[in-house]
Amino acid sequence: MDMMFDWNGYQKQLMGRIGEIGKLSPGTVQGYQGLSTAGDKTNILDAKTRELIALAVAVTRACDGCITVHTSAAAKHGATREEIAEALGVAIAVNAGATLVYSARVMDAFAAKQA
């Protein structure tokens, strides 16, 4: 199957650029790393579950960097294609729901403008 994107090459390039940012602004990257590893300390949700959530959020935020990093991590923690597909299905449903909610707001705003 042909890949849509060179995800492995992109991840390597991305990590290089983030490394440059870390040299210029170490506190920024350290702060991000602290947020990223906070769940490791409590382990209330296991690592695989956290990565599945991260993938759903990555899609919602349209973040290619997040997709490549968290896909690697999800695979490392044993996530299956089926589990990833289900997590993405949740993201799709929530985004559709959010669109429906905001559509109701548009209708409400229109009614207010007509009053």
C-alpha cells in the first residue's frame, strides 16, 4: 500500500526542529515535556489509552506532528489498528456533534436577529 506521507522521515525532521527550539528556549520544551509525561506519574489511564486519546485529539487539532509522534507511541504501547480506528471514530463523532451544537447556535443567533 502506498503511503500518503513519509511519516517516519517527517518525525525525524520534526524532532530535529524541536531540538533546535529546545536549545533556544529550553524552558518551553521542558514545560511541554512535563505536561506530556504527567500521566506517566499517576498511571490512572494506561499508556496505550493515553496515546489513543492523543490520536483522537491530534486529528481534531489537525496536527501532523502529533499524529506521527502519537502513532509511534500508540504502536509501541500495543495499540492495534482496530483500537486506533475506534478512537478516531470517537473523534469523528465528537466533531460531528460539535458541528451540530454550533449549528443550533447559528439558528439561535438567526432567530435573535429576526426578533
